[in-house]
Amino acid sequence: MPPSSRTSHRTARLVVLVSGGGTNLQALIDATTASKDSPTAPDHDAEIVAVGADRDDIEGLARAERAGIPTFVVRTSDHDDRADWDVALADAVAAHDPDLVVLAGFMKLAGPAFLGLFGGRTINTHPSLLPSFPGMNAPRDALDHGVKITGATLIVVDAGVDTGPIIAQVAVPVLDDDDVETLHERIKTEERAMLVDWVGRLAHEIVDHRTTTSGEAS
Ligand code: GRF
């Protein structure tokens, strides 16, 4: 898509990928869109142009629909293998011409086709202080290990499991009576704030760079 067909030169285009409840997505929606309670959009340089998922019937997609954001679903079960699914996902995301892709509770690994198009501009939020506790069960693993502090990490996605360069981290205490749910909820409160903050910073850099290179006054 040529830059002239972009929605706005003043915002960074985000595609957000989700697999579940989408509270991180909701935090981004709240930070980037106007609502009836707050008729002017908050001061954020990002615009969510689409939300994608690997499954149907999830609250994450419903949140996007309620906010009037286009959605798409790319299921592994509709494809012969992971390689085909990876190409289909990359194509579906590319159709929305994002500057930045945010994995917000997206429970699949990005494959080579996806990273070929979006490597270096795809970020993922994870509920532990990486490199501790990568993978699907980070709050459970933190509790099992008996750590007293855990947290959340924002990374640039690479081909590994939660191995990419670290952008930001936030620490969260583990309390004696925590179970997986209470700990994960405490982490997610901080995780959402970190995600909104850093997506804002990255979007600002993208818009700044675009303005500078196009010679446009900001
Ligand atoms: C977050 O803690 C994310 O880091 C992890 O799954 C959770 C998703 O939460 N991968 P939500 O769907 O944004 O509520």
C-alpha cells in the first residue's frame, strides 16, 4: 500500500494479535481511541488499524468489534501445516500495512514468513522477567520456583520462544498467598501500563522519523 493511502501521516499504524481475553488490547484501545466518556482521543501517536487472532469467539475479538476496529482470524486448522499458516498470517497482517505489530497474549510462535515481513517491528508482551520463565506458563513457573519478585517484559519478537531483545521490564512482588490467578492479575495490571507506555513511545518515534524523512513539519 503506498504511503499516501495511509489513514493518517500523524499516527503509527498498529496491528494487534490476540488469542484470549484481550485486556492488553483493551488498554491499547483505550489509549488510542476516543470514547463517549472521553470524546477526544488521548494523546497517543498510535492507531489500531486491525486486530487479528488465531481463533474465533474470543473476548479479544469482541473488544475490537465493539471499538469498531476491523478484525481477522487465521486458524491453524484451516491450513495444511504451520508453514502455510505462517504465510497466511503474514498476508493477513500485511493487508493492513502496519508500522508496528503488537502480540498481546497471542499464543502462537511467529514463523519465518511472518518475521521476513515484520521482523524488527513486532513486539510481544510476556508475564515474567525474561529470560526467567519463558513459555506459556510463566506465572505458574514463577510460583513453582518460589521467586519473590517477577514481572512483565516487552520484547522484540525473534524466532525463539520469548528470546528477543528486551525493550522494557516491570517488576511485581509475589505474595505468600498468591495463586496463579492472583499473581497473573497483579502482573497484568503493570503489564498493560508498560505496553501502553512503550507502544506510545515507539509510535512517537515512527511518526517522528516519517515526518523527518518526508520533510514535513511536525
Ligand atoms: C498476558 O499476561 C500476556 O503477557 C500473556 O497472556 C496474557 C494475556 O492477557 N501472554 P490478555 O488476553 O491481554 O488479557
